[in-house]
Amino acid sequence: MDVSIIIPNRDSTLVDETLRSVLAQTSFDRVAEVLVVGVDRLGRVVESGSVRFINTGKPVTAPVARNIGIRSATGSFLVFIDADCIAEPDWLEHLLAAQQDGHKIVGGGISLEAETFWQLCYNLTMFHEFLTVSPPGERRNLGTLNLCVAREVVEQVGLLNEGLVRGQDTEWTLRMRRHGYRLYFTPRAVVKHLPPVDSLWKILRTWYLSGCFNARIRDEYRDVIAAPPFYQWPLLLIAASPVIGWAITVRIFARIPRSWRYLHTAPVLFLTKLAWCWGAARGSRSFER
């Protein structure tokens, strides 16, 4: 048994479903431990067998929880899933199969199944490069809600950056690329993501903050992630944001088979791209000079 599964939890109402899906994995015999890290005032985490709850006493951010989990884990492979995700039964099997093929960092696919309109919008706009309908292959970054990393990688690149409110997974996986690792995506390792979003305001706030922090990440990692020149000019980025927003929205739908089924989400997706551009302009170091 050489796999540690790490789940950051902040009073999630779905963490019990996450755990049930993890415990039902076809490859669970490879799992040494399931570590749930954070707070669970709703009492949905039940310790039994390989499931261990690490109580932080107070709510902590996701990167802090993941880092505590990494320090506590014993496995050679660290697998991350979020407490608002439900894994398909063969999710872990496909992540480990990609590891066995030589990919030391493997991200999995996000299902377009959702329970609400806002969840569908969130997943389409945030994870359009990581959907189950996306082709396998290398990616420029990966998300920690569905990720498998060989321990040797973490030992070389270090832990997640706890100072980032958003974009910690982007920064972490770009740091892995800087160290010469390739990031591999397999759409067959599927989770259903049910984020706690119930309004346009929550989605736009998330994207504004993502833009703020990702602008700084792009500045720091120019050697591994190319960006158009106008990203360095905040006022130009704001002026161009409607064009950028529609271009990215159209590209998202162009990549999805039978995308007409999701056209009703287009206005929300467009607004998220505007919010990202405005956040990126605000977060750019050029803005401060």
C-alpha cells in the first residue's frame, strides 16, 4: 500500500459523500491512508480503518490543509481530491495507471454533471481544459481538486504556497514544470465537482480574485508560461477585456462536443472572463508602479 489520499475540509456538507466515493475505489487496496484535514463541525467525517481526521482546531485555507496532509502522509504517491468532489469508482485506478506509464504528476477529468446552473457555469469556466470530453496529454498547469503527485516531486519542489488566496495549484504545478517535470492530464480519472456556489456574485468574486493572484503568478513564471504582451499593461487589458472575454468564451464552446446544450451559460462565462481581466489588471505589478 503506497497511496495517501488527502482531502482538505472546511465544514463541507459533501465530505461524507467524497469519503464514500474514495472508499469504494476499485484500487483501494493500494491506499495506505485517507487523510481529511481541517474542521468538521457538521460531524460528517467518520474515522474508521484507513480514514484519519486531522483536526486543525480552526478553519484553515486549502493550501495549509494540503500541506499538513503532505507532512502527515506516508505514501509514495500523494492523491488530492476536494471535499466537494465525488470520484467515479475507477478514478484512482486511472490516476495510478498514468503514474505507472511514467507520468509523475497526473491530473484527472471534471465531469459536466452538476446539480445547479451555477455549478455548471463554475465548472465550464474554471475547468474547460480539464473536462472529461477533453483530450489526454500535457497541460501547462493542473488543479489540486483531482491530482496525483509522486512524493519525490514534492520533495524536490516543496510544498504549496500558503500565501496565495487563489491560484495555489497553478503556482505549485508551474513550479513543477520549472523543475523539468511534465504535467499529464487523463480525462478517464473522473470526479464530479459540486462547488458551493449559488449566485453570480460568488462566481465573479472568485474570478476577480483569481485574476489578481494569477497576474502575479504569471509575472513570476514568465520562463514557463507565455502571456500576450498586453497582460503587462493593465489599462490595455481592461480595455481589451470584452474582446478577450468573448474570444475565450467562444473557444470554450468550440472545444465541447454538442456544446449547444450549454449555450445558456455563455453570458455567465463571458462575465467571468471580464472579472478575471479586471482582477489581473488590479493584481499586476505594473499597476502598482
